[in-house]
Amino acid sequence: MTRIHLEKLNRNYGEHAAVKDVSFTVEDGSSCVILGPSGAGKTTLLRCIAGLEKPDGGSVYFDEKDVSALTPAERRISMIFQTPALFDHTRVKDNIAYGMAKLGFDQKEIQRRTEESARMLHIEKLQERYPLSLSGGEKQRVSIARAMIREPSILLLDEPFSSLDTRLAQELCEEVRRLQKEKGMTMITVTHDQTEAMALADQLILMKDGRIAAMGTPLSLYNDPPNLFAADFLGETSVNKVTRGTKLFEQLEDTYPVPPSAETIAFRPSAACISNEGKFSGKLISLKKGYEADQALVKAGDTDVLIALEKGMRLSGEVRFDLNPASLLIFDENGDSLNHARNVV
Ligand code: ADP
């Protein structure tokens, strides 16, 4: 199996720097997810690792070997794209086995591996069919089976589930994760979907404007984001932001230890709770209904905050709420976290 290391990778399109000085390591047999808004440089980065794009600077290493000058074929990776590129007039089993003969495998071994890959992806019964008669999910299963047949040590996926409906995407995502663990593959997935990122990642890399904005395990980044961008991007709803100069910021400063250089105090809806004895108050603006729990949008002074509600809770007019001080996220004027400084104030 293989460890992937990127060293100061750069890729420009004319004047535009799509990837800037990106360095990171994906350990042997682990799964890394690259997450970020559209245009952040995720796909460009993945294509540089695959050898489909030539970097303008920096290097890609597989284990100790610099593969920067190698073609995609020489890198011996498998890649899965958003749209499965299948041959419509070729049976599923031949689509799966495509290219194996050229790699020097004999017919018997190709047949054994095709059947094994089809079984892993639960498409044994589709082997005689043609791609045109398959659903989107089935087609993507075929393209994953085709990637798996080579028993790659590196699997790269570019938005692999984003054209499938939510439940199907979730199902395939779980299967790919199971296979990655079972086979000990080193995997990098590009996605903009946080649920996928949580399900797939040992290591999460959040990108912004061609650079790494945050890197760590999904939970460490969620609970202790290094900057406001990561705090805001990760999570089901955007984080509540209270900025210096507002009444609520003053109240928070009077109540909790807040470093003098703090410019924004952020907290997630789940860090707030409605309580008659709450230290803070505001006016209910609206209720957001959810399957699991509702949320209340409350105007506290001049700041709107979203507060998670317990099931069945009724609210109107003036509300009081409390905050869990351990869940407050504090940032300086550059948006960098001051959380590790707040205990020493
Ligand atoms: P993401 O995958 O995060 O959406 P991309 O890597 O596709 O981002 O793109 C990063 C930036 O590079 C974007 O601004 C995009 O417009 C630009 N870009 C990507 N591919 C090309 C290309 N072939 N030619 C010119 N600009 C490109």
C-alpha cells in the first residue's frame, strides 16, 4: 500500500493560481477527503495527484518515490469520476474488465477478478446487461467495480456520488468506505458534501482559494476549527457569529473570559439552550422546523442567533437562553482561532 505526500504543489491557469503551495501527507491505508466551496481548487489538486494535470511547481510522492513526471498509467492509481465513463455498447462485465488484458492478466484471472469486483459492488446480476439500461446508481457501481478490479493501492474519487439521489449516495459512500478499509487502500475523495466527508474521512482537508484553510480529523475541525472560515463551513447550519461592537458581544465579554484581541465569538445552535433563568435574552423571530429538532431564530440585541430547541418545545415573544461556555469559538480580527489562548486570559 502507499503513502501519498504533496510538497508545495502549485498549479496556475494563466494568471490564475488554482492551487497554491499545498503540502500534506495521506498515510498508508487511510482515507482523506478534500472539502471546500466550488472553485477552491479541489479537482485541480486531485488531477495533479492523478497525473492528469501537470503542476507548475512542487512534487507528488508515492511513498519515497517522486512521481511528478509520471503519466497517470505509470502512477498505477484508479480514479472514479462524477459521471461514470462507461462504454454503452459493451456489456457490464466487459466494462469492468476493460484494460485488464493490456495490463498482462490472463483470461482466467480477468474472469475471476471481474466476478469478485461485481460481487463486492452487488452487481453480479447486471453483468450481461449494457450500461444504457442501467440506473445512475448502477452505472456508478460498475465504474467503482472497474476501479477495484485492478486492486489499486491508491483510489482517487472526484465528486463520485453528487449526481445520485441522497439515499443512494449515502449507501454507495458507505460501501466505498467499507471496501477502502477492507482492502487497506489509500484514498482521496473530492467532495462539497459534508455528510460524505464525515462518512469517508480519517483526515479532512478544507480548501479555500487554492490553499489549505484547515486540516485534521472531521471532529477536531468541527469542535475546534482553526479559523472562522472552517467554523462557518463545517456543520449543518452556519455558525452563529457575534461581532465586537454589538450588545451581545459585550454581554459575552462580561460573562466569560474573552481575550482582548477577540473580534468574533461564534457558537453553534447546539451550544445554546432555552432556559427561563438564561443569562441572555432576545425576541423570537421565527421557528425552523426539522425532523429531529426545531431551531429558533432569535434577535439578541442587534444580533440574530439560531438556537437548537428540545423536541416539542413551544416558544413565543421574549426568550431567555444560556450558552455552553466550553463550546464558544473565539476568533481574532484575521479570523484565526483564539480558543487556545482564552484559558490564559
Ligand atoms: P473545485 O474543484 O474546488 O470546484 P477547480 O479545481 O475545478 O475547483 O477550479 C479551481 C479554479 O481553477 C477555478 O477558479 C476554476 O475556474 C479554475 N480552473 C479549473 N480548471 C481550469 C481550466 N482548465 N482552465 C482555466 N481555469 C480553470
